Amino acid sequence: MTIKVSGPGVVPGPLNLISDVDGIHVGNAEDMAVRSGVSVVLPEWPCTGGVDIRGGAPGTRETDLLNPTCLVDKVDAIVLSGGSVYGLDAASGVTAWLGSRGRGFRMSENSVPAPIVPAAILFDLANGGDKGWGMTPPYRALGIAACAAAAREFRLGNAGAGLGAGAGVYKGGLGSASAILKDGLLGADLQVGALVAANPFGSPVIPGSSTFWAAPLAMNNELGMQAPYRGTIDPSQMAGSKMEASPGGNTTICVVATNAILTKAQAQRVAIMAHDGFARAVRPVHTPLDGDVVFCLASGRAGFQGSEPLSLSLIGGIAADCVARALSRGVYEATSLAHMRSYRDTHNI
């Protein structure tokens, strides 16, 4: 059986958000004084999870559990947080919120549930917000608030984990995008989406222009009216990066989701392929200064239409494009904050 890719091809979902994937909701919470926040991807039911880490300075929780050789194969939520090491505590709040509602892995029928909540953080400690929290960092409370706010529709830009982010010389932010392939699965449309907290060291924009690196992948003017770049690409790898910006820290963290039925190993492969979306949207990427992480969630609504390797290749390829679009959209939707000037203010768009 062959994979059907005819017809209208890949189009954005109705919301152009990761929540266009069946069962996926997102909640955001922010502390404006701290200039930091938390985003939670909260599925309606446990989903198969995978992860791939490419940055040289990652901060994560429970990623080893997603190795295909490990026991637990379902994830209850994924947390993306600002706050560097302090932000990992957001997952504790999400775990408590889920456990209080009886959600989580159980070793036996009568055991206390153990919610599976992998997490990744970005560095926003140098963005000038009030970080004098002493013994009470805000991230556990922000994790709980983000769960309470989870919905299909949510804000982008200066929201959740993207609040305090910077992207090269621009204000970074939270971005999302989706793609639908008609009849891409057995008896169902293939749904793929991405949520990205864009805080890269590298530049998301071609230096000397207002054109996003990922502009050729944009759909439905989600990045505004992008002018085709016709100049010569600056050979300097550092052009437009945080080498030319005020200190703000780095790391881009991401969740991709699909409605396909995947094993843990297949979810890991999708996460690996999806990392190419970072490379399509940022230069340089996966540096020793970034902690780049991509999670994959499979909500498991429909099986492959044809060959497993070909179907998985299709999903991973679409996911990479979604990641590139979502990363760029996070920068496009962001607004200026303190010394971090937004893309649209910089280019008077």
C-alpha cells in the first residue's frame, strides 16, 4: 500500500496551533515581575512520548524515562519553562496537579498514581526581571496555574515559557503551528503540530534583512508578508546572534505532537527528525550555549496508512517544518520587553 499525499497537500489546521492535534491542550502562566513563565502541554489522555536533545547546555527532567528500553511508555504532560534550573520545579507543580486528579502511572490498581511529567527549561535569568525570590521561586505555582489554564486556544509571543525569551538580537517568544494531511492515516487525516519556546543564541532572521530563515515554509501569512531575500548570505555564523545582543541566555525547547499511533522508538525518531526544524529557522543552531530539546507526543488515534518507514518519514518531515514555522512565529508574535526589542518593532512592521 502506498502513502496518499495527493489532493490539497499539507495545510494548517483550523487554529494553526499544536492543539489541532486530537487530545492536545496547552496552558500558559506568567510572572510579569520576574519576566518568566511556564507552558504545559496537557493531553486529555496519556500519550506515547519521545525526546531528542541536541543542545550543549540542556536542563531537563525525566528524559531518560522516555528511552524506548525503559518501562513507562505513556506521558501525562510535558512542561516547558523559563527560569533555568529553578524552572524545573514547574514540573513538580504539574505532577501534584495531575496526581490530585488521579492521573498517572500505577504499579497496581490500589497504588498512588505517579504522573509522568518530562520537562525542559530555557535560560532567562539575565533578562532583568526581579529574580530575588529567595527560598520560594515561582515556578511550582506557575506550573499549577498553567494546568488550570489549559485549553485548545492559547496566546503566543510573550506567553508562558516564551515571556522572558530572546532570539538572537530580537525578543523571543512562544510559537505554535500545525499541519493537516488529508487521509494521511488509516481512516483519518494526519495531524501534526508544534509548540516552541524560542530563545536561541542564533538568529531567526537572515542578517541585514527582515526575512526569516524559515520564510519559505510559512503558511497563510503566519509570519506576515515576508519579502523574498535576494541578497548574498553573510558568511559570518555569528551575524544577528546574541553575540550582538544584550545578555539574555539561550535554549529553544519544543513539543511536537501527532495523532498517529506511535511506539516510543517511533516517537523518538520523530523528535530526532523534528530537530531539523531548528536548523531551518536559526543560524547557528545546537551550539554549546543552547540546551535545545524536542519532545514528541503521539495521541494515538489512527495507524499508519502504508509502509512504516515511509509513514514515519512523512510524519517526521512534516514535524520539522512545523517546528521551523512555530519557532519563527514565536519571534514574530512577540512584543518588546525591556531591553529586548521585538521583530515587528525593529522592522516597523
